[in-house]
Amino acid sequence: MKITLNTTSVPENRRPQVEAVVKSFAKATEIIWLPSRFPRFVMLVEPGPEPQVQPEAGSIFESPNSGSRSLASVTEFLEGKIKECLAGPEATK
């Protein structure tokens, strides 16, 4: 899976934390940072080349509802997790 994150919305000193959050939910992920004029954190989520790979236990990709596994749902979920990360105790440093 390839995930493009917004360099404009995430302070440079917080990017390692954001990458850790994203990789904790989407294990085999290539993260790309690009600027954008839109205030989103997650700009694009692309599926990986191996769609036959089975999800790991506890993965966000395991769900009885196919709609919650859509790329839009993954994007929304990651947006929320990144917001939580950026609002955490490190936000004041």
C-alpha cells in the first residue's frame, strides 16, 4: 500500500510520530510526503500490488463489512488517528 501524506499540514518535527501511527495500522506501507494546498493529512491511499495478501489479526483491513475496507474508509480512519497523534502531549513542544 502507498500512502501520500501532506507536508503542509504536518509539522516536520512531528512526521516521525505520524509515520509510526500510520505504519502501526497499515503494516506494509510506503509513505510519501508531498505538499498540498488542501488541509488534509492523508492525501492519497493506493492499494499495494499484492491484493491477495491476507490481513493480519487486529488489522484495520479486517472487517465483516466491505465498505469499511474501502480506500476512503482507510483514509478517514488514518485522518482521525493522525489528528489524535498531533493533538497529543507532544503537540505543545
